[in-house]
Amino acid sequence: MKNIAEFIAEIENDNCSYSIWVYAQQGYYKQLNSTAVTKSYSYLKKIVESHMQIIVELNNDKPEHYLLLPEINVATHIAFQDQKVTAIAT
């Protein structure tokens, strides 16, 4: 786990592209259309301010998923499949 600012700085330094998913309902997330693959880190910071649960999918050689919880300022690695969080790293 790390704080959200550290997480965003890390992916910005690595110049990672990403997709954003936001909580929809009943444990499912929906992808934001405007973020199919982006490198706009200011946009990510803005989304963090307006949503309580955000999934960031890093589009690297092997996709990685992180759950961002702005209310407690935490970014943590997760398993994400079929629009649903299936496991959270400890």
C-alpha cells in the first residue's frame, strides 16, 4: 500500500498509460470512456477528488490493477476481473 500522491507520482515518472474504472453498483465498476488509454496525470488527480473508489489499470506489458480509496488516501494492488475486484493485496 502507498498513499495516492506517491502512486500517481510513480506512474507519472514511469510514463505509464492507464485506464480508469469507477464504482458503479453492487460491487461492479465501469470504465470511464474518456480514459481508454491516457497519460494525463492531472486528469487522474481530478477523478480522485470526485470519486470514492477508483480502479486504475496500468496498461503495461502485463496489465496491473490498483484500487484507490481517496477517503483514506490509499492505493493498493488488487486482482480485477469481469468489472469486479476479486482480491486485495495485503
